[in-house]
Amino acid sequence: MKLPSRSVLAATLLFGPALANLSAAPVTGWTAGNGLISNASTNAPTLGNGSANSATTIMYANFPAITLSQIGDQIVLSGSMQVTGSAGNQALGIRFGLFNRNGNTTTPYGWLGYTAMTPTAPGAYMYERNGVNNGVNDFGSSNAAVSSPLAASEQTLEGALGDGTYAFNETISLVATGEVRVAFSVTGTTGGAGYTCAGNIVDVSPMAGHATVFNATGFALAGGYAPDKIVFSGIQASFAHVANLPPPMFFGDTSRLGLSRPFAKDPSVVQFLGKYWMYYSVPPGAGFSGWGLGIAQSTDLLNWVVVGHINENVTYPEESGGMAAPCAKIINNKIHLYYQSYPGNPAKILHAWSTDGLTFTRDPGNPMFAAPANAWSNGRAIDAEVFPFNSRLYLAYASRNAQNYPTGGAAAGTIQLLGVAFTSLQTNSDYPRALWTNYNNTASILQPNASTWEKTCIEAPSVILQSSKLYMFYAGAFNNSPQQIGVATSTDAVTWTRLPALNGQPFLANGAAGHWNSSESGHPGIFQDSNGQTYLFFQGNNDNGNTWHLSKKRLTWDANGPHIDPTFEN
């Protein structure tokens, strides 16, 4: 069982791709623990009779078994509930889920499945049932004897669970062989409109049996939460096959734009203090006027937990409009973060460092690097990539072209291309601004071939050393046009040649129509694990940039360079 959580995604039936074989059945025939239930033969039962605290119980029902047999199969529990007389401890609220009764057809004990919770404070919001029947702890219990917490703490959690009407949903999808994505949401619609709770996790080693067959559902009031009555409506269990299911790692941050617009761009991943850390860009929103940086943690490179954000600090002039496109590197036992001012005039590279991954000290000399305006560049610097090679530390960056570069008549600022600066490697240095020297003042180190898929943009360099050769993964073409990922190589960090094995094609293309990344697969972030395995993180979307998610590919290497591992479900 995998315990770390994934990023939040609304637990909806549709993830964007097309559905086939959709079927839905109302769930009827309910049983209540205290007997205070009406309309039990319908899919709109009422729990409690309106007297004080009478809805403090459990209710459950069977439905015809639904089996997830193919990757892309989903089961969805959905409906709504109207809560009145809300009282007592709301800390754990209402628990509900999809289950396999595990042979226990007449009691609510010993079930397998996933229980979602509706808390009002951070904690464990999802539990996996282990099938133990002790005759005491039912499907809603969080007791360690019958369940294990899935710590889905990167989620949307807003407001209090009080009187009002709420839509609920739990979706379980078979995303890879032996792996399921479990997503849930409870959202206030009338009266309770201030409350939203949602979570999402991929379980890569679920308990035997309940990853594929589900035949029951239930609701439980927990933690002393004691409303007078809950009127349910439209409870149904649905089956669907999603033809183009998103990948197992499908990360989106909802802190800025809300549950309906998960948004994370520009991934950069490092391993530090026994965990994986991912830094990325988040857009203006939630009271912030500029772009910011998100921080997520993982123990398995699959399930990511948002643990913090770095927001603009208006006391620093270069951050007054926000910041974006982080590059994280471990240097002298610190995480050094290189990021761009946004929008900047022109944009510059800023710098900060941290000893714990969360709290960063700004470089007092910021901006750390300001690109010179010269024969090829208009002086812009974004998308920093810092990497050591031989006795130097290099800073690759993206800029915009100068007037008449690379050919006569080219308008200034219309072409995105790459430059590089350097400094000498030093012990115990934070590499302040004064140490950096721009290397290429007459020509770009890599500029787009406008007649190919690169169009008029090369940006987001990300560099790794393999077999004494540098490999640069880069983004070609501007966002959603579509942006795709290429590879170039170098033996000196300055002269770069596109990888011959690609024959002029992108290394990682955007997805086909209907796929989650049909608008682009862009902004690469290469990462090498401590075991030597390499992964390519990247951004994508299928709605021309209304939302953005992050995912990854595992790579293999041979004499021809990198290859995407076709056997790996990312």
C-alpha cells in the first residue's frame, strides 16, 4: 500500500477524454445502523427524523458488482445530500466510499475499499479498508485494526461543513496494471457553498480484491458530528471506460484558481533530506497579483503533496510582479532556487537558497543575473538552468532576439533562443551576482529552426551529464502551438547539436486529440534519482492553457542517447 498522497483533482467522472460504455444504476435498498431511515427503498433515502442528533449513524446498500478489468475503467459514486440541524464536532464529518463487501453480505464489517472523509482541518482524508472483520469497526472507521490512512493532504479544503446542500463524488479508476486512482469531492451548492473538500491518490499496491470489484457503498457520521437529518438524492453507481485516461502522475495545484482549474507549470525536481521536492510555477490568484512558486513533496515520485508556496515579496523590486520558472539544484548541502522575475522589463534571473526546502533566503544581490543586450539578445533572461561541468558552474537561460538576429529583417523580441553564463566552481559559495560572466555575446548557443516543429521558440533548457556528454532537453515552439520537447548534446556546454537520432523530430511530442496533453508536452525538467534512474518531468494540457498539469516519463539510455521507456506507467 502506498501512503503518500497525490495532488488534488476534482473527483469527476470526466477527466477530459472521451467516454465509452457509460452505464449508471441507482443505489437502493438502504440499511441504517439505528433504524432512523426513510425512503430506504429508493436512491433518495433520508437519514434521521429531524429530532436532535438523529442522523448520527451509518447507512449502507449493495449494488450489482462493477468490475474494473481494463486500464481506463472507472466506477463513480455520485449524488447530493441536504444537511439540516448540523451540530457537534465537525472535525471528521461524513465518511463515504465504494467497497467490496468481501463476503460479508449482511453486516458492515470486514469490507474492502476506500473511505473518503469531509474534515474541517488538515489530516488524513482517505482510508483503505483491509478486510479485517472484528465485528466492531465498520466501513467508516479509521481504527488502525481495519484501515490504513492515505495521507491526501494536498487537496482542496475550504470552509465548514454546516447546514446546506452538497454534491458528493468518489471515482476509482484503473490507471495501470495493479494501480488505481481514487479521487473524491464534496462541494457545497446551496447554503453550504463555502465548503469544498477534495482529494486524489494513486494506490500502486492496493489490497487484493478491492482494486477491481465493487458491490457496496455506505455513509457514516463520525467524530461526534451530529446533524438532525440528511436528505440524500440521486445516489448512483456508474461504470465507464475512459479511452484516454490521464497518466498515473497527473499533478495540478488548485491553491490559486480553485478546484475547477488545477494549474502547475515549469517543473524542477530534486532529492533532498530523504524526500523528493518539486518546485513549479503557479499563476496569479487567491489574493496574489503575480505569479508564484509552488513546493510539493513525494516519497515515490508519483503521489505529490503540496507543502508550501513562495509568493512575491513586494519589498524586493524584482519580485513586485511575481516570479516563475524555478530551477532547483543541490549545491553545498542547500537547495538553491533560480527563478525569473515576472514579467520584468526585461526579465532577470533571481536566486534564493534553503536548508530545509521550505524556507528560502533571498540573495541580497538579486537580480543574480541580468543578461546583456548584445548582438543576438534583447537582454531578457528567463528559464534558468544551472549545472556543473568540469571546473565550472553554468547558467543556461532563454532570451529574446535582438533586431535583425538571426537574419536581417527579424523584429526584436519575436524569437526565443538560448544563452549561457558561467562561473568557477567554488567550495561553500552561494555564487553571488559578481561571479557570473555571460559567455556568448555574439550568437545564441541554440536557436529555433523555424521551418520545423520548433517554430520560433527554444526555451526551458534542462541539462544532464551522461557518459561524459551533456544532454539538454529543451522546449520547442511557444506554449500550446504546440510546445514539444527536443534534445541537444554538447561536450563543452557552449556548442550544442540537436540529437541526430531524432531525425529532426521532437523527443516527446504533444498527445493526440482527446489526450490530456493534446495542447502540448512542454517545459522539461530532467531528474536523476540516487539510484541512477532518470525521469523527464514536463507540463501539459488539452485546453490551450486553461489548466496545466505535470507528469513524467522514465528514460533509458544507450549509445544513441535517451529513450522513453515504453514499459513504464508514469
